[in-house]
Amino acid sequence: MKSITINGSERESVGKVATKALRNAGLVPCVLYGGNQAVHFSAEEKAFKNLVYTPNAHTVVIDLGTKKFDAVLQDIQVHPVSDKILHLDFFQLFDDKEITMEVPVKITGVSPGVLLGGVLRLNTRKLRVKALPKNLPDFIETDISGLEMGNKLYVTKLVSDKYKLLHPDNTVVAQVRISRAAMKAAQEAAKAAKAPAKGKKK
């Protein structure tokens, strides 16, 4: 999985007054969990742009000058009106410990059902996976080339020996629904087939 580096500084004070001062200075207070003790730090808000405002999944290198940590974003708090980032929680990565995170779904292939007029619906845009850091995928590739009209693709078709998908077996990832136009055409064809042949009685 691709990684983004966040350059920050450790926080000496974590009280409300200090936190407010950080935000007024354009900095975002953050916490890193998962290690022996929590690490409090801050970074410029613009440093998180490519991490937060993207559909892609990334791991993170938190660079605090003398210390570096591999991590993943766990939680984010934003202002309800301005959408300004208020706080971020990260979880530290270790090579020998599995981590859980959401990974985007990437559609590949061409569905025969879509070619016949069906409508492709992506039911799940992200899937929750559990894996060692080295096995975290950038995306879950989902091949729809076998989806006919009305078919569904279940999460069981996307299994991998490198990671676990944390979803029930009946989770639908994608499906090809019959469009209104196709349904109407099918109904009219059925009516035409049932209608008696027109002709004059002898």
C-alpha cells in the first residue's frame, strides 16, 4: 500500500487551552495509539489533504524529527459547519501485527449485462480488510466480466490468501440491475408474444 509522510511536532501540553492555540495557528492536534504509550503531536492542516480528501487508502509515516512511526488513520473529527479538521487519531503499525482498515473497491472488466442495457450498481465502495501491513492492498480488484443481467457479485468471490475480508458472506459488492427501459421492452415483447395473431375470419 502507498504511504504518505506527515511532518509534525510532538505536543508538550494537551489541555484545552493548548489545543485551541494550536488550531488558531493552523495546526491540527493528533494522537498516535498502539504503542507502549500514546504519542501526542500536531501538524499543519494542509499536510493531511492527500490523506483525508481522497477515496484512496494509504498508510502514513509520521515524522516528528527524531522519531518516525508507521501508522494508519483511525478516526477524524471535523467541524460540523466549516468541515475544518479538528482532530485526528492514528494507530501505529508493526510488521508482525495485523491491522484492520477500509480499502476502496476497483471495478475491472466489462459486464455482459451492462452491454445488454443493464445498470451497474456498486453497492459497497470500500471493504474492511485485516492484514499484516506488508499485505494491505491499495484496492480490492472486482472483476464484473461475469455479471449477466440481474446478477450479483458477493464478497465471497473476492477472497485472498493475503488478507481477510471482514464482511458477511451475503454482502453484495456489485450487481447489474435491469434498467427501466430494458424492463419495459421485455414487458412489451411478452405482451406481443401472448397477443393473438391478427387476421380476418373466414
